[in-house]
Amino acid sequence: MGENSNAFAAVPQARHAMLVEPDRDELARQDFVRSFKAYIQSGIVPGVHATYHGEVKPAFARREGREPRDRHEIRQLMTPHPVFRTYASMQRVSQELLWDVVLDSVERELPALVEKARAAAAGRGGRPLGSLTLDPALPLPNYVTGVDIHCMPGGYCGERGADDVGVGALYDRGVYIYALGMMGPYNDDIGGSAAKFVRDHYPQFRPRRILDMGCTVGHSTLPFVDAFPDAEVHAIDVGAPLLRYAHARAESLGRKVHFAQQDATRTNFPDGHFDLVCSSILFHETSGKALPAIVRECHRLLAPGGLAVHGDLPPFWAMDEFNQFMLDCETWYNNEPYWGAMREVDQVEVAVAAGFRREDVEFMMAPSAYRSAAGHERSFEAGEFAPGNAWQVLVTRK
Amino acid sequence: MNDTIPDAGAPGVKRTIKGRRPQFFQDPAIDQLHGMVMAMATEMAVLYERVDTMERIAADKGVMLREELARYRPGAEAQAEREAWRQRFLARLFYLYREDLDDRLGQENEAQYQGFLKDIS
């Protein structure tokens, strides 16, 4: 391992006014679940790899005279195997435990968090920097309401009480544990890496208005505020509780963002309104219809010379069939219905069909801003969420 | 999962997950056992941390609890109490085994129970 160690670097999550503060026992549970997830990666996943490469694949090759064709065939071979079943079952259990142990903290703090978000929205304690615009009449897309994505109870839109922020609080703390802290103390490495990528590749680019699509709690939005301090930054999502939380979170961190409840496939902003449109791990949580519609909406929203940058985990063609199979487990076992299908979509073709010139569309790797700053090298291994040294970005220029 | 069975917590948060849960083992009880074992392991981690915290706080106050614990040898009375506790604990852990044994030895079976149901109705 040595320099390229994938071991968890225990950087604590950065505090802000909206982040739940686990009590002693809650923190012990949350630390344990994070350790459990890290152990699955270091202690159980290697056994699944060894089982496939040392047992299942050779047996198949002896029987059939060829290697398994694709991830689907590997899946058929692996799902009955006891080693795989234990891995998949434990992965699922760790995910269920993750949300449940964070919910203890959320449940205890919820009334106070709702009050804090109300105060931020009303500008109590000073004029708010940004703004919050909700649209209770907005139709919620089926890919958001059909299942609770990544098994997070309530999904992105679940509301139980007035001015609820529960799922926002759950997401903010839960994602930190889910990503094993690999997205940095503010969970912002995807946004941070994309913003750094834009600055490094387009040093003369000075966006006046920026839109972050599918912003959830705004963790990936804030790096764009920092990277382009003169820009007016907007962020949209379909989930009202997320946006209330996101607004209060941004205010508490002293960042000015205008949050609005809107659907990225059809926003109400005028044509050519933005110089930079971005999204972070949005694509894989949409659908086969919504993804092209979002890219078309980006084309409509961009001013001439404008840029769109969409960050996600690597597509299937960037890894071998076995890692494809392992990554695709999210589709089957973690309520990520579009996870696998999205990784087969040719995003360059989608962008061209949306109106971007082919020469203005690129699929690139944006080096991880957090890990390059921390000097922490790691390789991408399917089976966990945390990425390697870089995020995949689709870059389109109008 | 659905909301038919109330969540363990207060009404403020939802604990159940919308979407069919995959089954990994032939016998769904094994899936449930995986969940239970890891939930209990989580609570063991909580207890471990509590003890560890106690030892560290005591050490900060000059009481070397960890060292004293290592040196401690229970007397006869303490040993007997501990042994009794362990036996009760083991008996509880193996309650289904004992239950099963009771049924076998007492010839209690499904047909007998059906007969009993008939008798009392």
C-alpha cells in the first residue's frame, strides 16, 4: 500500500450551525459504522475480488472455454456465491445502519434545526446574504420519489412537519460517513475539484452568474462561491427540506447563494442567463429521460462562451468488467435505479444532441482538489463511493 | 419497507426506506440476523468507547484505572457472582435450544398443539 494507501484519513467533519452534533454515544455509533464501511472495503471486498479472479472466473473459463463476457454475466456467476452474498448483505446492512445512527442525532436536534433554518430564512440575526425561494406546486420527478435513493429514509423530498429540514441534516452528516470523509471536511470535493478544474483550464474565464443543479445541501455549491467571488451564485433542487437546510448552512458559513426549488430539466431562468452551470453527482440520480433534458436545459441557460461542468464517478468504459459489476451493485442493492444505466450513456453524444458543437464537448478527469491539497494519493476501487485521485467531468462549452 | 409498523423513534423523522429490500440469502432470517448482529456490534462499540472514556478520564485525574483493572483479581465472592451471571447469560443465549429440547423430551409437537386448540375452543 504505502504511498497509495486507501486507508481512511480521519479528518473530522467541519462544524457549522446546521450540522448535527452527535452526543457521545451517537458519535461512537457513527464512528463505528464508518469504520464498518471502511472495513468492508479493506477486509471484505478483497475477498470478493480474489473469489472472482481465483475461483469463479477460472471455473467458468474451464467450463465454457472463454472469459465472462460482461458485468451482467459476472453478476449471474457471482450472486449465488456465499462470499459475494456476505459482502453484499453487509454492504446493505452498513448502509441501513448508517442512516439509522445519524437519525438518532437528527431526531434529537430536529426542532432546534428547524428553528435555525427559519431564522436564517427570515434574516433574523442580520440580513441574509443569499435567499431561499420554494415552490410547493413544483411536480416532483418520479426518479426522486419512486424509491429512497441510496436507502436514505425520506429521500430528498420527505417532509413530516412544517419547515422540515430533517433529510437535509441527515444527508449532510450521512454523506460524510458514506464517503469515509474522502470528500473533505465539508463534503465538497466534487464541487471543489470542478471549480478548480474550471479555473485551471480557463484562467481567463470570469463567470458573472453561476447555477448549481441538484445542489442538495449546497455542499458542492460553496466552492464555486469561493472560486468566483464576484459571481452571483444560484443553486436549485427539487427537495424543499434540502433547500431550507442548504440556505441556512450557507448563511452560517458566510456564503451568499440564492437557493430555489426548481427542476433542472425545466428551470424558470431566462435563456442565456448563466455563464457557468455545474452539477455534482446529479446525473446518476436522474433518469434516461431527465439526463438529456438537463443537458438541453444547460444549453438553453448558457450565454455564448458559457461553460457547463458535470462531475460524477467514472463511467463503465473506464474500468474492467469486474469493477463494473462491483460498482453496479449500487443499482441492485442501494436504491440507485439509474446508477448502472447512466454509466452506459455516451454523455458526449447526449451533449451533441442537446445542441453543443462536438469540438466543444469533452469528457475529462478533474483531479481531486482535496486529495491533491492533502497530498493523499489513492486509487479508485469499485465497492465504495469514495473516488480515486480524480472525478469524471463532462465539460460543454456554448 | 412501509410505514404500517410505526417507527421506533418519535414522529419527527422517518426511519423506514422506500424501495424493495433485496434478499441475499435463501433464508430471509439470515438477512435479518446480519442486521441484528451488526446493530449489536454497534452497541458493543458504544460500550467499548464508554469504558475507554472512563479509563482515560480517570487517568487524567490521576486514577490509573486501566492499570488497576489489569492488576485486579476478583475474590471468591466476586468470582461466584460472576460465574452465576455468566450461566444466566448463557442460558438466555441458548433459550431456543432449551425450548426445542423441552418440546422433544416432552413430545410436544404441532399435532398435540392442534389437539389442545381444539380442546379449549
